Amino acid sequence: MSKKFHISISTENFDGSVKDYSNRLNAKPEVVVPGRYALWRTEILNFSISCKPGQKAGMVRHIGFEDGAAEKFVEEQDINGIIWEYFSEAEQKREIKEHFGV
């Protein structure tokens, strides 16, 4: 099973960010919750953006790995206070549905 690096960043300009990152990744997002959340999956990367009030643009929200062998969603904090997530594609889809109804 494949393993992809995951990074999630914050944005203030959601539509502009979707356009910019779609161009940079040469792919359209797999999931879009208008004005709130977008997710791209490439061969090596699982990348998402989030737009929430009070959240400064360009900040790393969390990092981690999408791993097909992961049996559950795990969230840990490293020594620098960065949140690391480990999950399978199916678990991420469940989390997205739970948070955004999509």
C-alpha cells in the first residue's frame, strides 16, 4: 500500500488558493467544501487547505501521512507542537464527511 505525505495549511482567500494550488499540483481538488476546505491527492502528496475565521493565511495546520495500512485515524503532537496525523484514505473520507457532511 502506498504512503503519501500530508500537509494542511490555512488560507484566507479560498477561491484564489484553490486556483493557485490546482495549477501548482496540476490537478483539481478531489474534495471541495466551498469557502471552507479543499483536498488534493497526487501520487506522492495529500494536500489540503482550510479557511476558518481568525486563522492566519499560510500557516501549517498539521502534517502527517496518508497510509493505506493505517487501521485508524491517529493524531499526535511532536516536540515542536506540530500536530501529526496518520490515516488511511478511507479514514480521511470518514473524517471529512463527519466535519463537513461531504
